[in-house]
Amino acid sequence: MQWMSKQAAVAPLVVVQNQSLDNGDARLSTAHIEVILNKKLKGQSQGSNKKLAHHMVYLCNKFGFRPSFILSLIAAESSFNPNAKSSAKALGLMQIKPSTAKYIAEKRKLLIYQNAKDLYNPYINITLGIHYLHELKQRQMSTDHLLAAYNIGPTMLKRLSLRGALERYNSTKLYIEKIKKNAKRIKKMNHNFVAIN
């Protein structure tokens, strides 16, 4: 199963409600993403979830990710809790460490990030998270390695890979499996959504 499109970047698309913008087997429309966000992302207005859904689709198309992949990662990382904080001090929906956010914001010239509190803003968090995934993707790694790098960091991934120990790193294996299961659930939800609309 391929998680990401082969295109590295797609020109920005005009978003039309209920139009599918994902050319792969996920076929998530912005309307469906909005439904998922309204159901899962508590404490946000429907209007802000609609803007977030459009923004997510735009970024996914720009950087060659499927929205189902990003939603699956968010479900695994934070269970859609924008106020999530890990023991490793990763914050928000996509569980980004402030040091990683600062690095990505500076490297990509993203003026949206000022301090760690910004990572609790879903719009900023998703923007930085997708940019970070794109940074990792440019290193030409497999989807499993991309997810492992996002989970444990690229330096730890390289260290474990050099020792041939990545396959034995159980928490990362479970993390990757969880994202794949989430993706299947989201695709199934999308099938049901399309059937009734």
C-alpha cells in the first residue's frame, strides 16, 4: 500500500466543497476531513475546522501526502487532542517538540511560529508537522522509515538502522502499525461517508 503520492509537490488547487482532492485510494474530500475534525477535534468551532480541513488538503497536495496519512498520524500522536503534551515534551495535534518547530520554522521561513505555546494552535501545529514530514520525506526513505523518523527522530533512526536494531525497536513497530490501522479505519469511514452523501 502506498501512503504518499509520487509527486513531490502539486500546484495549489482551488478547493471546492465535496470535491475530492486526493487522487489515491483514500479519496478524502475536504467535506469528509471537516466531518472527521468536527467529530474528533473538541473545543474548535465548525468554521475553524472547515478552514483547517482546507488548509490540510492544500498542504497535502503541495507536499505530496494523502490527507488520510496525516489524519492517521494525528490520531496516533495525540488522539486529536490539540492540548496533548507527551513525556518527551512534544506538543499539540502532531506532537512536535519546540526545538523541532523552531528548526522547521527557521529552515522553511515560516513566520507563524514564535514559541512553544503556538504548538497548541491546530493550524500552526499541522503546518509545522506537514513541513517537518516533507523535510524527512526529502531524505528518500521508505514510508515505514519516514514514520519511524517522525516518531523517534532521524538521528535515532540512523543509529538504530546502522546497528540493524530498528526491527527490534518494538514501540516504533507498534506506532507504525497503529498508523496503518488508523488509515484503514479512515478509509472505511470515508467509504461510508461517500455512500450516504
